[in-house]
Amino acid sequence: MYLEEDISLIIPCFNHQNEVVKLLEYLDKKKIFFGEILVIDSTNVKLNLSKENFLNKIKYIYEKNCLPGKARNIGVKNSKGKILAFLDCNTTPEITWTYEYLNILNCNSIVSILGKCKAIHNNNFNYVLRASSYGDQAFSSLPGTMILKSEFYKVGFFNEYSRAGEDIEWLNRLKKIKYIEIFIFKKNYINYYGLPQNFFSFLRKWIIYSLSSSKLNIYQNQRALYFIIFFGLVLYNIYYWNTNLGNWDQSRYYINNLTKYFVIISFFIYFIFRSIIRPKIINTEIDLFKNFLFLKIFLISFTIDIIKIPGSLIGIIKNIIKLKI
């Protein structure tokens, strides 16, 4: 039977030292206890963490200029518990998180429980950003995930060379292993407070994420490649439709300004999908037409898609080179 004392909680920290202290204080205040909490800090300045001030057993590890994947791997290698749990600095768990998860691990053949996270907004900008990206519904995440340490080694360690996306890549590997029983709660037990506060911090974060995760999101890159090929072929045939007819000015199949119509219709479909259809799918309660919210969502969504292009192209090129090799 697994107890709280069997859980090793791993928290990577980079330039979020204030947030990690608040998280540790929150865990103590809400009496959410673990066998140990490993904080792997890679900030340039070492945190003066007084472990005696906390009820939980804190193991502070300082590793300068360490990316998130490597930080988590260091935490795993230094952990002593039978169960590994993960949180990020900008996340906080519900009070019953460990209790509910341990019930599942103790009563079933389940050896891994995925985290269920919900993004929380605190200003008008990141409300629009959340409506455009995560939505107000809970999504599967590494923060909140618990897995038996023996099963973690079957999945493998995190990628140590990417600044972002290594958590998603690891979760994808976990889901592919059919003999590892995974459980997913319907409700969320983790709240995420790391949404950018303004447009410029949003640009910086998404650009870094796009470029860093380009080598990890292999299947997204393949889908992007297929879409580019398909769209390119359609556009090519439309552009040369009238030319290929022969005596095009006398043919009943001739369509004047066909290319312009195609571009306008394509953009209109994209606009409707990004500003209305997708926001309705990922948000349970939203009034898209209040204060022209749908236009704001479209602008953010369009920006996100533009930002993704360089990372997708880099990933596609890498995949093509890899295939040739």
C-alpha cells in the first residue's frame, strides 16, 4: 500500500524562485505532504532556501543553466520514493490531489496517473490568450502526473536539450507503451498560473517554445508537411486552371479571378474556424460577440499560427534530412 511518504515530488525552477517558494508555502499551508520535495534550481543566482521553515522535507539541488528536461532527470536520479510526482513553479494542486491519486494507485493495476491541468487567467489579455490556446477546460499535462518509479524507467528520461516541449514528448512516449496502465481523471487537480501577462511576453514565450520544440514534435511536423504539400498542389492547380483549359477565353469552365476567390474563401474559412468554431470547442462558457471578443481571439490565434511557422519548417527540414540519412 502506497502512502504519502512514498511520493517524491519533483519541481524544476528557472527564473521563478519567488513562485517556487510560494508553491512550497502553499503545500505546507494546505497540508499536502510528501516523502520528499526535490527542487532543482537552474537560475543564475542560487536561492537561499531555509528548509527548516517548511513542514515538508525539502531537498534543494542547484544546477546552473540547466534546461527543464535535465532538471527533472536530476530530480528523478536523486529521488528516494517509490512514486514520482511532478509540478511546475507556476502550478498549484487541489488539496485532495495526493489523496485521490493514491486511492487509484492502491486499488487498481494502474501504475501511472496523468495530470489534469486548467489554465487560470488574471487579466484581460491572458483571458483572450487562454480562450485562443488552452481554453477553459482541463487538459492532460505533466504537472500533476504521478507514476511508479519502476515504470518511469520503462518510459525513459526527459529530453535534456530542449527548452520547451520535452514534457509533451515524454507524455507521448508514455501513452505509446501499451503495457503501462494509465488513468486520467475527468476533473482537474492542478491549476496553472503561468499565462503571459502581456502581448510582448506572450510573443517571447511562444517563439521560444516553437523553436525549441521543433525537433520534438515529429508528428506535428509531418502533418504540417502533408498540409503544405496538399495546399500547394491545390493552389498550383487553381492558379493554372484557366491556362490549362486551352482556348480558355471560350471555355464554359473558365472562371474569372479564380485565384482571388480561392484565397478569399480560404481566409474566410480560416477566420471562422479560429475566431468562432475552435473557441467554442475548447471553452465551455464564452460570449464571443461581447466586446468583439471573437476578433481579439482571431488576432491572437493568427499570431500563434504565424509564430509556429519557423519551428514547423525547421522540424520539417530536420525530418527530411533524417529520412535521407
